[in-house]
Amino acid sequence: MRLNLKLLLLAATVAFLGSVSLMAQAKVGIINIQRAMLDTAQIKKAQAELEAKFKPRQDELEAVSKELQTIQKQLEGGAQSLTPSQTAELQSRGQLLQRRAQRLQEDLQADITRERDAILASVGQRLQEIVNKIAAAKDLDVLVDVSNAVYFKPALEVTDEAVAAFDKAYPVN
């Protein structure tokens, strides 16, 4: 019985030491995939294009919101001087503007989200290809996102390299 326990402990020790030596040989890299994506020239260009494309609709939404605020101030400030028909007309106009503003906001947000998601998916797919190439070139066994790392040496990070390689492979016109 004692001999079996000793053999079991010896086998466990050998297995542990074997796994430690395997872990010591693994080459690991770290990437901040979110920063890598946001720092690419394509994303920066796309962000500027989205802002320009949707600015007229954002301006329209702001104008409707200002008009709505004006009506609310008129109702609050002129409650004593407005006739019942004027009050009813302002309230009706305010309700219409509220619905319009809500519709504009929802449509604008949906369109921005749809286009942003399409851009992120496209850039994300291409960035993954670049990251795979970097990992292969560096002979990395594992490339971990920085959000999953408790600690790492800065020399292990390949984020800036990924951004530079992406911008070189997919230049902005």
C-alpha cells in the first residue's frame, strides 16, 4: 500500500513537471484588439464619413428638439395669458413634435448602428487575418486579448504592430 502511494506521488510529480516544461515552451503574445481596431486609419476615416453623412439628420433632430423646448417654455410661461384654444394648439403641436423627434432619433440610431456594425465587421475580419499573420510570423502559440490578461510584459504586446500592418495592407485612399 505504501509503495503504491509512493508510485502515485512519483507519477503525479513527473506529470506536473512535464506540464510545467510544456507551458514554459509556449510562446505567448498580447493584443488589445479593441484599440487595434479603433486605431486603424480605415476606422478613423469611416468615423469621419459617418459623422458627415448623418450630420444633416442630427441637425434636423436638434432643430425639432429646440422647437419642442420653445413650445414647452411658451406653455409654462404663458399659462395665464394663453387662451384655451392657444394652449390646446401648442399642446397638440408639442405632441406631434415629440413623436417626430422620437421617430427621427430611433431611425437615426438604427441607421448609424447598422452602418457602424457593417464597418466593424469588415475591418474586424481583415484585422483577424493580419493578427493571424503576425502570430504565425512570430511563431506564437497563443495570442491573448489584453482584457483577458491579469499581467503581461509590455514586450509581448503586438497591438501597434497589428495596426501598422493593417494600415499598410489596407491603405486609406
